[in-house]
Amino acid sequence: MNTDQQLFDELSVRRFEYDDGVVLAADVGVSDDTSVDVVDDTVILVAGDEQYEQPLPDDGDARAFINNGVLTIELSEEEEH
């Protein structure tokens, strides 16, 4: 299942839900000065002189990366033991 929503209040993002987690994907454009990182439960996107922050649900692990101008945020559900 996928849905459209907003990320960083500006980017249109697609949401893909799977059995083991959620993937968010947004086109941020190709640029050498764009980076992304996850700190605690927040995704931080830096593009040029601008910085954007997006809180994430704190019920799992998150990983973010940019490849060919596409920002991907993978949210994995925590496994119960």
C-alpha cells in the first residue's frame, strides 16, 4: 500500500507499508551539497544553507539515505522477544 503525504512540510513523499516496516521516499533533487542523517527520532535533511527536521515515530529503528536525488527513510518495527 502506498499513500501520498508531506515531509518536512514541503516535499511530497510516498509511503510504502510492508509487514516489517514502512518506507518513505521523496524526490529532493540531485545535488552535491544535500545530506541526511537520523538523530534519535528525527530525520535531519541539509540542503545548501537550509536545514529541515522531521520527527519520526519512536517505536522502531530508522535509516535514511539519498541516492540519485531520492531521499529514502526506512522505518523498521522493533522485534518483540
